[in-house]
Amino acid sequence: MLAIFEYTFLWRSLAAAVLIGSLCSFLGVFVVLKGLSFVGAGIAHGAFAGVALAFLIGANPFMMGLLFSLIMVWLIGISSRKGNLNVDASTGILFAVTMALAVLFIGMMRQYNTELFGFLFGNILAVSGQDLYYMGLVVIGVFTVLILGYRAFYYWAFDETMAQASGIPLPQIFFLFLSLLAVSIVASLKVVGELLVTAFMVIPASSAYQLTYSLRRMIVISIFLGALASLVGLIISFVWDVPSGASIVLILGLEFLLSTLFSPKKRHFRRGRGEKIER
């Protein structure tokens, strides 16, 4: 098992696991509280369509996936705000369209591309130094925005009436969060894959939600659980030679099971105590 520390590519994989686990778990807190899980899945499909086009035309997969996902989140935001559609309906439409585009782009390729399908299922062991550099920039940028805008994101998540009274521009906060979500999902694709990134956005935050009433503690616990599952899942993947993305998500599932079984909220509900999330 100690052999995992002898290889440079494994050190890169470990660093990527911690970065992406922390990033997705931080954003996931607001995804869970605002009920945007399906939006995360839709953005992941949009990003994969962009990656497929990049491989078809020889472009940068990261930049093309980012472009497609940003276009998708802005279309979701505009259609839900201006088109009298709820967010789920807007996401469902674009979800289907982008999946059709991905299938079309793959069908136009002359040969099977294993690297492309690494974005679909995840391959953290193939993370390069350049990938790690992009991930680091994304993590620093997203964390900075979320921390500096903590008050605005808090009121957006819990009390939109108070946010409006305080002069917080809710539409801009909504679009900003969707944009952060898009950037983070694209950065995560190579680690856990398009099919598993949604679980990474939802499960750590859902586990943390079972353990605390404080938003700040929920964020810290979610980040810890996401990073821990990434590390443990990667080590299991190396030792037992199983898919890394699947290993990570199964560890996340185990964390959720344990947090649900031992949740202090269960005792409070039995006593008839109401639930309230604090800052």
C-alpha cells in the first residue's frame, strides 16, 4: 500500500482528488439547500457535449466543455426567469438537447476515442500537471467568490425576501452561482466523470446536512467528507485495481449512510423540536 507514494502520477491524482472533493462539496451545500441537483446533472451533460466536440475538431476539451456548460447555465437562467418555466423544466429541455449533441459528435468521429470516454466515466489516474494547474485555479477562484459573497449566498439560499430588502441582487446571484457550478463541473469531469459528478455535488452536502444546524459547520463538514472520500476512494482504487470514480462515490454513499444513522437531528425530531439552519 505504501507504494502509492512512490509514483508522481499518484501524487497528482491525490492532489486532484482533494481539490475536486473540496470544491464540489462546498458548492454542493448550496445545491442541496436550493434543490438544484438536477441542474448539476444537466450542466454535466452540457459539458460532456462540449468535450465531445473538442475531440471531434481538435480543440481544448477543458475550454470547450467550459464554453458549452456556461452557455447552458445562462440559457437555463434566462428561460427560467424570462420564459415562465421552472428551473427543472428548463434544465430538462437542455439536458436532452446537449445529450443529443454529444451522441451526434461521437457518431461523427472516425474512430473510438478512449480519452473521451475517460471524461464520461472518470479517470483520475490520468490527471496531468496541466489539468492540476487548471483545477487549482478553479478552486481558488470559486472559493474566493463564495467566501467574499457568503452573506449574499446565505440570504439567497434561506431568505430571498430579506435579501431583496437588503438590496442583494438575487438574479445576479443566481446566475453567478450557476456559472460557478458550471466551471467546477468541467474541472471535475476528468476526476470522477460526467456520470458521477452529480453525486459528488450532492452526497457530501447531504451527509453534512444530517449532522448540524449551522451553515458554516455544514460547509466545513461537507468539504471534509468530500476530500476524505476522494482520498480513501483513490487508495482503494489503486490497491484493488477498481475504477477510481466509482470507488470515490461508493465511499461518499457510505458516509451518507453513517451520517444518517448517527444524525443528532433524529433525536431532536423525536422530541418534537423544529429544524432551523443557522448562519
